[in-house]
Amino acid sequence: MLNLLGEYPSTLDAKGRALLPAALKKQLGGEAANGFVVNRDVFSQCLVLYPMEEWNRTSAEVRRLNRFDPDNVEFLRRFLNGATPVELDANGRLLIPKSLTQHAQLSKSVVFTGMGDRIELWSEELHKRALSGKVDFKSLAAKVMGGSPKTNGE
């Protein structure tokens, strides 16, 4: 089971190829050789790079949805639209499809972030902006992880 961690700057060349950082490649181990699926993130203006094993696990869950339910069909359409298999070339680069590059506003400076079982690919500018927004992390952690936030003195 993967536990991809870290934040790594990289570059996108004129042909839309991004060099996968060595530290992530090391964390992926043999998984990198199996390829990836790259797709739009459903919540943020970045891309998600699924190692093939994780994509297979995720798509198996998605395939269980009832295709006679209009909400499920809309979800499938939006989730799968743009999903593209990609492989590392001999130089360790991934060719990102132009439509996905445009969606995430990727230019020369990009950032790869390990997100446990997948990797996010951000434009450097949008990544900085996403992390600079004010968030009450204490309340968010309580909401997501359970419990209630403690205030000072409690």
C-alpha cells in the first residue's frame, strides 16, 4: 500500500512533459513502471496522478454505481472525462494531455504533492494560492477526524 508524501517542485517543458521527481519515484518503487492515470481533480484546479493499481481500485468502486440513476451517470461523466493513461518515458517524464494542462493552468513551474495513494499536480501559482487561503484547521480536523475542537483553557 502506497503512502506518498512530500511536495516537490518540477518543470513542464514546451511539449507538456513533466519530470516526475526522484523522491516520488523512489516512494512508488515498482509501481512507477506500471504507469498512471492522470485526471482532473474533482474539488480543486489541479490534476490527480493515480498509480495504475490505485486507479484500478478506484475505478472498480465507480463501476459499481447504478448507471440507471441520473446522478450516478452525471458523476461518472464528470469523473471519467479526461482520464488518460500515461507512462514514464525513458527520461522519467510524463506527457500530460493538453486539455488537462489547460484545465490545471500548468505552465513551466509545477508542483507534485504526495497525497497518500495518489499524487496531485499543480501549477506553482495555484498551489501557493490554494495553501495560502485561511482555513480554521482546528475545526476542519475535528469535523473530518471526529471529536470537537478544544479552545485554549479547556
